[in-house]
Amino acid sequence: MTSQAADGPDTVAASRRSKITPEREREFFDAVLEQIRECGYDSFTMEAIAASTRCSKSTLYRQWKTKPQFVAAALRASRRVPLADIDSGSLAEDLRQAARAAGEWSGKDSKLIEALGHAVTQDRELALALREALVEPEIAALKEVLRRGVERGEVAADNPALEYIPAQMFGIMRVRPVLEGKYADPDYVVRFVEAAVLPALGLSGGAAPGAT
């Protein structure tokens, strides 16, 4: 009985999945996200990924049953927190560094979100994966930056602007392509922080140290 249980369907499926190495899986996921950025979600196909990564379609379909599952897995695997290590000891400088880091990723992130726009309203798993990969980790890291600023006494805990800083920071990156037809690069996001975010928190604005 024990031997039969060990060779059951779950074990066989796990064995098949294990044949894909982490490096190969990363190659698949990178190809998925790049194709979506370039062609849009509707034009993305499992067949195209199979061709570009030189693998069989059956390998992809065995691992990820559907197109939404494949894309959701790629999004979750791309999760990162570029703001997590920011801690200069100064809230104003932390926000400048957060602005630079967010601006570095703005083009790729915004392009991906635009490409997934309608699809995420139709597929709950896809929407959840997008939030987990690109939204929630960065918002949590930014809230931690603000919390430390409050703890150090740099800004009052009841400052009404605190609640809106994450929406301001990430909103400006999403809206600039719509208003101006260009992505929010690091310099643009830093200037926004200096002009709008720091004054709202009662912190000194002006040119950031070393800014041009």
C-alpha cells in the first residue's frame, strides 16, 4: 500500500514538473513577460513561447495548464521589492531613493500593466498575481519607509498626507504615459517627490543632494 501511494498521480505529476530546472523555468517566464510587453496579452501564445525557447508545447501545457496560469506564474516569479533595502536614516532621502528605484523600473512595469490591462479584469488569478508581483511588495516597503520616519519623529503620526503617499508615488508613474506619452524616469519621479511629496509631509524640498 505504501509503495502504491508513493507512485500515485501527485507523485508522477511532481516528477514531471521537476524535470524543468529553475534556470529553464526562469527562461520561460522571462520570455512570457517580454512577449506580453512587446505584443500585448491577447497576442501572447503558448506556442510562441515554445518556439522562442525551443521546447515542446506539451512541456508548457503539462506544467501550466492554461495561458492565464502560465502568465500568473511568470508574474509571481518576477516579484521583487526594489525599495526593501532603503534605509538611509532620513525620511526625505529614503523617499528620494525610493523615487529613483521606482523610476528605474517604471518603463517595464508600466508597459506590462498596460499590456495586461483588460485581461486582469477578466481573470481573478491574473489580477491577484499582478498585485502580488508589482504592487503590494513595493507599497509595503514604502509604508515601512514612512513608518520609520514617524518613529524617528521626522513627521507627525497624524499627518493626513501619510495615507496618500503610496498612491501619489505609484500613481504618478502610471499616469505620466497617459498625459505626456513618456514613462516616469528616475529624474522625473525624484522631482515629483521634491515638489509634492516632501512638502506634504512638512519636510524640506529643494534639490536633492547630488541632483543635477
